[in-house]
Amino acid sequence: MLQDTLTLDSLGNRPDTTRQEQTDGLKAVVSIVAADSQVTEVKTNIIHLYKEAKVKYEGFELAADYIRVNNNTNEIFASGLMDHNNKYSGRPVVIFPNETPKAVDSLRYNFDTANGITFGIFTEVEGGYIQASRVRKNQYNEMSLYHGMYSTCNLPQPHTHFGIQISKGIVTENQIIAGPAYLVMEGVPLRFITIPFGFFPKPNKRSSGFLFPTFGEEFNRGFFMRDIGWYLAFNDYWDSEIRGTLYSKGSYEASILTRYRVNYKYNGGFNIRYANTKNGVEGTDQYRSTKDFNVTWNHTQLQEANPGTTFSANVNFGTSSYAQNTAAGASYNYDEITRNSMNSSISYGKTFLDGKVNFTSSLRHSQDMAAKTVSLDLPTFSLSVSSFNPFDSKDRIGEQKWYQRINVSYSLRGDNILNARETGLFNKETLSQFQHGFQHSIPVSLSLNVLKFFQFNTSVNYNEGWHFQTYRRRLENTPNGFEELRDTVNGFTRSYDYSMSSGLSTKIYGMYPKIGKIQAMRHVITPSFNLNYRPDFSDPMYGFYRRFIDAQGRENLYSIFQGSRYGSPGSGRSMGIGFSIDNNLEAKILSKKDTTDGGVKKIPILQGLTFSGNYNFVADSFKLSNINFSGRTALFNQKINLNFNGTFDPYSFDRQAGRRVNRYAIKDGQLARLTNFGLSFDYSFNPDANKSRQEGLDSLDNQKANMTPEQQQQLARISSDPNAFVDFNIPWNLAGSFSFQYSNPGHQTRITATLNIHGDFSLTPKWKVQFNSGYDFRQKEVSMTRFSIYRDLHCWDMSFGWVPFGRFQSYNVTIRAKASILQDLKLTKRNDSFGGF
């Protein structure tokens, strides 16, 4: 029994106090905490706890503003209290053994029998919420329910919900028995939809079942019954969905979606989709039938599952017309419909010898959907050895000598690649065109400090290729004249090349005097120069190049490795000097807003403004290469990030001949010709919006490991689409980006410029409007424009999307429950892009 030693403790602002006593007949210690006061009735042996009171006993935990403990009966009662505004606050929150927390209006619980009665219970059940006026629980973990409601709303008084009112019910571990129950929508009881009783199995695990379809109409394919199917729950580790879609005009679709997951080891899933699309009237010239398929697979292996070994897969391949013919699987995703490429990668990696040797292998697929071409790497592998100092000693004492700084590394690469048309990809003739071989690379380098201020770098690079195909060019006399042919010669052949380079680099610091608010300006210049040499591998002594006389009698030099996986060793001797100069300019200005560092704020003016080029002393002509430049800066207090790049050609261009001439442009009155220039920048008028979006994405990104493949795809879409993220806490946002490209190699000028704007604003705290548009200055047309309206319905949400013009003009209205268990409970009205309005 609890000792009656405390009659009244007035704790005031003192810390919480805890009493731990052993009561007669109980198995463990009862822990009692009260923030305000604790009153003990000596005669009745009852304790009253006020404000933030807590009681713990074994797996039972209770918190409330008022708790009464009866030591004679080992019974506890808890409730909230009326505050100074006459509002009921501090409602009890209870945790029964092996259960999730539940909020109740009040409760009674007996420690001896483990029986409890709760009044006004409210708790989450598998994505939905259940509340009842009274629930009784016994020691067998069985609950009897009286006047209960199952809803999608997480408020004690659901304001907008789809729910089921249950008069009486019994919940056991494996089944639910319900008395009379009826449907409730928007708080309106639909008593004409009533069942007198119900018996539902509750296996507490996934179970197979029917997947209800959606119905509608499309302009081209007719009425449809979409995504009818069956859900297969094999076990706790993997499940599948088999779905099909039928159209009244003869088209049909089918898909198999499978997901798997083993905790702490790996997770993933694959989706196989097939579509037979029929358009037009059968028997007419406009009628056509198209068969398409698409396969996706993703797999992620957790690092802790097998340290030192990695395996991952991200596969997406199929026919190029699948997304266009099926509206991206009826998702109407514009990015998916307009994409022009598909890529896949399956990779495996392993490290050896304490990470000194790294092996990676991958299968890759790249598909150009516009050109209908496919590139396959089946497989590619690489073996690399970490750089090491062969002349250094493990037992060395003191600084390294110059020769001990020599650094060597090695890498081996193997490829088996095929470039082919999409049609006939798996024909025997096409598969015989695989190119395969190996490439070895051995770089040797040395880095030293010279004269205190200079960094000296020298390197020798050796590359060797092992080829299993070489190529020959020849002329064949045909009835139409001489025709040039290219023959493939199978057999092992090796090629190699090597080059040497030595250079110096340093840093030069310059300071500029104070100008107005500018307290100081610092200019950091990083020049570097290198001497490089490469022999002429087209010399007959190497045997890499051959001569060919074309149909016009002209002699041409070609490489027998031209078009191979690793290319050809370079032709023509090269001995020259390479140069680059990098610039960074920063300023310190007085700032009234930023009081750190004495009220001086550092602002970058130019970041990474770099010029680079090369001069070849032994070239017959055009000894000076093009001068490339690039840089970036930030404007308006870092709100605009501006990037630019370009190319200067130091030689003149003969417009009449249509070619460059070996004469410096400075002799014609200009320093150099600007042949390429690119400029891009983006700006947000409300930086808080970007910050909020990034914080939201970071939070979601941290939960990737626990996401399903579909949720990961949604996260990827949100990351790439600024309009896919709706934040009702940000009242408005307006952002834009601009891209400009200029190209003039000499005979023709090409300019492209695009402007994109996107943003949103809140009409009310619950209404959000989003928009996305742009303008192509070259095409002189507005790019795809989208408007979206969102309504936050608390436990539901509603959205309206509209594309007012263009090929994909459409609109759709969607209302769905937010609870994950009811995501399929949605009402959608959509007018798709196949037809007009």
C-alpha cells in the first residue's frame, strides 16, 4: 500500500516530483508524477494529481490534467479539467501495453484485472481515425465499442469526412463484429445505406482482394473501365497488383506491378505494362493499331546489409510511343508524355584489399525516343587501383623526398556496346554488331612546391586498347559506279597512345583601395601553364592508320579503329603550351542590416571567371586553339544566380569560301570572333518559398528508405517540378528563369532565348492558385501553360488543373482522402488531351 505520508504538496513552480511505491498485490512499481499539486486522502487512501499528471505501471502509461489513484481497489481514473476560458483541456492520453497512444475524454483502468473503460476515445487505425463514446477493454485484449465512428478526419469533431457510424461492435485480435452501421457523408447520416450486422476478418496482415475500376470516356478510345484487377498479398515481403483496362473502341491495356522489401537489406519493385491502342474507324485509311510496352524496375540495397558491396537498379525501357499513345499510362503527366529519352542502369560494386581495389560493373541502356535509336552496354565493367607512391617506404621518417612523391594508379575498363535502331533490335544481324574491347590506363604524376610560391605538376599518361574489331575502307565497282564500303575485320588488335605534360601554377592576390561603402576589394588570380607533348600516331611505324583513295582519286588517311569503342590514337604530332587563368573578385561593404564582423558584409562579384586554351608549336596550321571562358556571379543580395560561358575563335572566317582561314582575326581588325555564348539566370521574389520547398524536400529525402517505389517517384516529380509542391504556409511566390544561347561558327547565326515563370498565391488560408508558363523568343510562341487550384479540406484535398491551349489542352478535377488507406477513394472528372473540350 502507498504510505500516507503526504497530505498536501503545493509544488508551484518547482520541478515535477515522482513517488515510486510498491502497492499490495501489484507486480511492479507504480510511478506517479504531478506538475501542480498532489493531494492524498488518508482515510480513503486515494491520491489526486493535478496538471500534467503522469502514471506508469509496467507497459501502461497515462498522462492527463487530472488523475485519481485508488490504492484500495488498485483502480485509476483520469480526465481533463475546465480552464479559465471554460474549455475542456488536458484530455487523457493513454498507452496500453503493445499499443499506440490514444486520446480519450476520460477513462477508468484497473491494474489487477487490466480491464478498462474509456469515454470519448479517439485514435488512428491504419490511416483512418476511430472514435467512440464508450469503449470497454478486458484482459484478453478485446474491446467492446458503443456509438463509434470510423472517419478520415483527425479532428475530434470531423468537419469534412467520409465515415461509417457503428452503433455497437466488438473488436478482437482477428475479427470485428459490428451491429447496425450506416454511412455518413459531410456529417449527414445516410441511414438508407445501413447494414443490420457485419462480420469482418481482421488478420492483421495484408490480404488479397479485388481492385475496383474507374469508369469514364475518352475522345479517341471511347468509354473505358480502367484499372480493374486483383491484389495479391503473397507474404510480408512482397505483393503484386494485376490490372487491366478495356475501351469500347477495341483498345486495351494490362499491367503487373510488384513490390518487395526485406528490412535492413533491400527494397524495390517492377512494373510491366502493355497497351494495344486502336485509333480511327476500322476499314478506313486512318485506322491504325499500335502495340506498346514499358518496363520499369528499381532496386536499392542498404549499405549495412553487405558492407563493401553495392547493388542497385533503375530501369526504364520500352517502345518510344508508349507514353504518347497511352497518355503516360493514363497519368497525363506532361513531362512523361514529352520526354525524348529513356535510360536504365543496373550496377554492382565491390571493394577489395581494404578499399585499395575497386570493382564496378553495370548494364546500361539509353534510348532516343525521337530518333528511335537504342544504345546498349551489356555489360561495362571497371577495375581501379587507388593511387600509391611506389618509391615511398612504410617505415619512412621525416619529409618525403621528391622521388617518393611520384604517384601511380591503374584502371582497366571493359565494354560490350551496341548502337542500333529500335525496330529489329533483337534480330540476329543486329546483335552481331556488338563492339567489345578493353582499355588500360596508367597515369603517373608528380607534384612539388617550387620556389615557395609555385606548384609544379608533371604527368605521363599511357593508354592501351584491346580491340576485337577493326575497320577497312575500300572501293567496289558496281553498275552505278564506284561505291565506298566499310568492312569489319574480326580479330584481336591492340592500340596505344601516350602523352606527357608539365606545368606551373600559382596564386596572385590583389587588393583595391576603399571606394565609398566598399571597404575593400580582393582579386585572386590563379594562372597556370603547362608544356605538353604527344607523338604522331598516324605514322606508318605504328600501323594504326591507312591510306585510301576515294572515287574522285583523292587520297585520304583513316584509322582502322575509327568508330570503335575507344576511338583512335591521335593523328598529328602535338607539342605546345596550355594555359588557363582563373579570377575571383570579392568585395567587403558596409551593411546596416548585418552587424556581424563589425557591420561589414562580404559580397562575391565574380566567381570562377576562367579563360583557357592551347598553342601547338608543331601544327601545320591553326596552332592556337579556341579560347574558352566561363564564370558565374550572384546579384541583388544573392537572389539572382547568373551563369555564363562561351568560346572565342582567334582566326578569321572567309564567308565566300565558307570556312576558317589560317589568319588571326586581329589582322582583320577584331581581337577574336565570338562563336558561342550562353547565359542563364533564375530569380525568386520570395526567397522564403524556395527555402520552405527545399526544407520540405530535405525532410522527405530523409525518409526515402521507408518510402514505397511510388512515393519515391512522386518525390522525384516534386523535386523537378516547382508546381508540384503546395505549401499553404507561404502566402505567395513568384519565380522565373531565363536562358539565352548564341552560336555563330562563321556562316550562320543561331539565337535561342526562353523565359519561364512559375508561382502561386493563396486566395485564402485554404485556397491556393498555381501557375506555370513561359515564352520561346525564337519560336515566338507561348510554351505550355498550366493553372492549378488547390483546396485544403483538412482530411481531404481537392485540385483543379487546366491547360488552356496547345496539343495537351485538358482539365481535371480530383477530390481524394488524404489518409493513405483511402487513397483509392477518389472522385475524378478529367477531360484528357486526346480530345478537345
